[in-house]
Amino acid sequence: MEAVSEILARAAGTGVSVEQHFRAEQEGLAAVPVEGAPATLRAYLPGHDRRAAEAAISEVRRRLGHLTAFGLRPIGELQIGVVHEEDWATAWKEHFPIMRLGRHIVIKPTWREHEPEAGDVVVALDPGMAFGTGLHPTTRLCLVGLERWHEAGLLRGATLLDVGAGSGILVITAGLLGATSLCALDTDELAVEATRENARRNGVDVEAIRGSLPIEGRRFDLILANLVASLLVELAGELAGTLRPGDGSPGSGGRLLASGIYIDREPEVRRAFAAAGLRVLGRDQETDWVVLEVERPGP
């Protein structure tokens, strides 16, 4: 699944959705993924440039064909279809359950009911036409990392930037956990609109901007970057320049959670971060996906 997801992510810059099989819990109001069960992966391409879309589809077919030569788990047939904008949100709802991540974070679709437990941080989310639901391991790794930052006292009063915000799931969770100055970047206007609407829904103040790094004249205590390895390598210098530098003492610098790293690409990302003056503090892994926690240690 991870290798196929990486191939689709390269073709579709907006991201990849993973629709896993779930086991119902809490009288059918929540669900947990069934390990080892087949999953459906979807990537969406803009339809206004037909030639570009056809070229991307051809490249995906070629790369998937190469995967089959390695004797991996069976890969189903690539299916192509047209999704009209008015059908998107409805199609998502069927595959978006309530999910509990870490110890206290609950991602709740707006159309489902949930009775929170003591200490729960509930994020009410409607992804609309933007990606980011908490279903993919890369997003789950970031959410668990955010919870660790919260427990370490790093979020309270911090300035935070989410690069590639999608639906806004990460930046909104950070706000609910205590970060107070929140900025979200995405190159897709639909994602920017989804972030703004979801932030409003959760009572979180987020400055959502269409664009990418750099943000001239601004530095942040914390950065979230749930992208893909190639983009993390490309943006390593910009990420470093956007983080608040430390004073030279351990743990004083700004922190980055970098996710979307397929395990085979981890050494490449680490080299790019080191060249940009960033220091890796730790890592976490789910299946074949890795998140790196990184610090900018000095001026």
C-alpha cells in the first residue's frame, strides 16, 4: 500500500486518500482499521488540462507495472473515472469514520455523532474537496506527534505553521491543543477554503493562505509539513529559514514535524535537512511511513 501511495502522490500533488476496511466499535459510531485487509487508494487530478492528466495516468500505469515485478502483495487494476465537484463531498462521507488517535485526539466527521470522554480533544471535520482526514498513516503520525508536543508543553502560546494544510486537520488540532498563532499554507484554493471553514467550525483562529514557502519576514516556533519526501528535500532550506533559531543550547530551537516520508526515502530527507542546518531529534514510524522531529539548533 505504501509504495502505491507514493506513486499516486507523485502524480497528484493534492494528495492520496486511503480507504481501509474498518471494524465497528462504540455501537457503530467509531471504527478502527483492520490490519492487513485490502485498501482502496484514490488520487485526484485536475481535469482542465486533459493532456497533463493523461500523461500522469500513463506514468502511474508504468510505475505500477514495475511494482508487480517485485512480487509484492497483489495490486488491483488501475481504474480511471471523472468526479464532478458537486459529487465529491458526498462520496467522502461513506469512508470517513470517527477515529481516536493517540490518547485524547478524536477526529469526528461533522455528520456523525460522538459522546466525548473526559480529556478528549474533538476535531469536527468536513474535508469537502480537500485532503486530510486522519485516515492515512502520515497524518496519524503528525497527530500523535502533536499530542507529544502538547504533553511536553511546546504548543502553549506557540506560533505554528502548517505547510500543505489540506483540510486543516493538523493546524486546527494544534490550535485546540494550545497553539495560539496559527498559519496554514496550501497551493490549492479548495484546501484553503476547507481549512478556513473547518477552523471556523472548531472555533480556532487560523490564517489560511494560498501559496508555499517562503513567507518573507516571518519565523515560527513550530512547523508541520505533511508532504512527500521529494518536496521535503526541495523545501529543506526554506523550512529551516522559516523556523525560529535556537540560542545554541539543546532544545532551544524551533521544531518541525516532517511527515509523508516513505521509509526508503528517509536517508535522502535526513541528508537534505542536515545540509540545511537542521538536526533530527527523533522519528516515529507506522507501517512503511516515517515522521521526523527536527530542530533548528542555532542562529
